[in-house]
Amino acid sequence: MAVCAGLTSRDQAFEEMVLTDVCPHTLGIRVSESDGRGGHFGDVFLPVIERNTIVPASRVKTVQTVSDNQSALSVDIFQGESRHCSQNIELGSGELKIPPLKAGAVKVDVRYTYDVNGILDVDIVAADHGIEHNVVIRKLAGDVSDADIARRRAELAALKVHPRDQDQNRLVLERANRLYEQLLGDEREQVGRWLGQFEAVLVHQDTRQIAEARQQFALALDTLERGPAW
């Protein structure tokens, strides 16, 4: 209460403080991992949204089938910090019917979108095969109505676009790629390094880090395009 009171009265001591909501526990899925002997260990926890991530947030992980002719992929949803799902809390599950192909041939994106009220929206998508399934986990949200759930999910929809496909990031990537094609030698190599660094930031899907990296990237491109100041 003291922090809130200080902010309300604009006390100088609190001038630089910003209150944010974060995800209190890591949210992830159960995956299988090779045991090094031709088999698989199936109790591995794969984090999707890690604890202390600022929310609302949307993150995606890509998994794939581990068996030949697998006709379904089960997504078990957990909350916790242990490497083993059996030691975490299971929140729910979803299943995607998939074509029976060779192991690894079907890749599935699992996207978690989590809001400040505790709604966890899970999208399970095999894009190459046009198959998708959605699960809404409301256990973390307390007692909320179906109408409220629907409203909150609609508000979260904009977060489900991967950062690399968001307009501001896509435009700076296109600009850098055009510049890479035009330049030669050391300057081309430099733009290539910048592209790689920015793409690596996009993979982590942290909006604050992306905004900072995008600004630095754009300024670097500006400097390069202007050339020497003589």
C-alpha cells in the first residue's frame, strides 16, 4: 500500500518506479526427450512462458512427433519449476489429431497466451496440415463468467502474432535485407551480423527486448545508409 500511495501522490522517491504484472510461475508442456539408447523419457517439462515474464504475454514453442505413424499429439499443460512434469501441477490437456507419418514429420506449434487475470489460452496448431485445436485454462483465473472469458480472449488475440510477423519488426527486417542485397564486402557482412542478432532477439519473444533491439537496429541502419560525414 505504501508504494501505491507514493505513486498516487507523485512522491519523488517513487518517480522512476513502474508497477507491472508478471507471471508468478512457469507455464509449460510435457515433452519426450531421447534417452540416448533409442528410446524416450517422457516426463520432461518444457517451459513456454517462464515465471516473471511481464503479462499479458504470448509465447510459442514448436514440438514434433516422436513415433512413426503417430495419429494424435497430446499436449499436457503444467505449472511449476521442476524439470519433471510429475513434480509440477497439471492444469489441463488438449489433443490434436494428426496424419500418421514418420517420426518428426509433423511439427506442431503450441502457443500460450496469458493475461493479468490468470486466463491461459492454449493454441495447438499443425500449420502444414491445416489442423488446430484450442484449450482455455481458467483454473488460475478464479470465479469468472464465460462472457468474461470470451472478452479477455478477444483482447489477447493481437498478442498471438509472432514478433517476426508484426509490422514494425517485419519492416525493419525487410529494410535490412534490401540493404544487405545492395552492399558488398565488410558492410554487407556487418548488416548480416545485425540481422542475425535481431532475429535471435525475436526468437525469445520478449516485447521489451525486441523494442530496444529494433530501435538500435534501425539507428545502425540509418548510420550506415547516411555514410561517412564528410
